[in-house]
Amino acid sequence: MDKSALKGSQPEAGEACGCGDFCHFDPELRERLIRRLKMIEGQVRGIARMVEEDRHCTEVLTQIGSVQEAMRQVGKLVMRNYLLTCVAQALEGEEGSSDQIYDQLMEVIYKFAR
């Protein structure tokens, strides 16, 4: 069965904005994202150690909250990049219809806001 029939009028990722399968990250932003993600990876490993060591639930939950907030900050940076590059480029170049672009943008915002 055709995937587009299942999704209705929702565009595939990158379809409406013209990004295709790849999105451009400025080299400085890419380094910031990778550095933050590696720090988060270390925090997650620390949480696993805490669980292995039977640390108090409140300590574990505090660390989980820290990781969630750190991931939100990474998400904000990626969302900003998406708006400044993919969406802006699509609106300027009219890659696809504006309805498709707005539909894709709303889908991304809803996914991020969960």
C-alpha cells in the first residue's frame, strides 16, 4: 500500500521544505550539538550506574529530569536551525505549496512539544 495514502495530505520529512534526507547544520552549531549530546550520553550512563548501585529513587529522578531538560535544549537548537534553514528556504524558494510547508512545520512542532 502507498504510504502517502496512509498519511493523508501530510508530507514526508523534507518533502515540503526541500531538504530531502539531509539538513544543513552550520559547523559551529554541529559541534555544539555533538558536545551537548556527548555530555547527555555521559549523564545517562551515570543514571544507569546509579540504578545498578541501588541509589535512592529521588536522586535518580533528579538526574533524569536534568537529562530531559538538556535534551529539550538540544531540541530547541535543532528546531531553530530547522526554522532558519529548511523552512525559510522553502518559503523563499517556494519548494512545494505553502500548505505543505505549514503542515510539515506544525507536525514537527507537535512532535517536539510532546
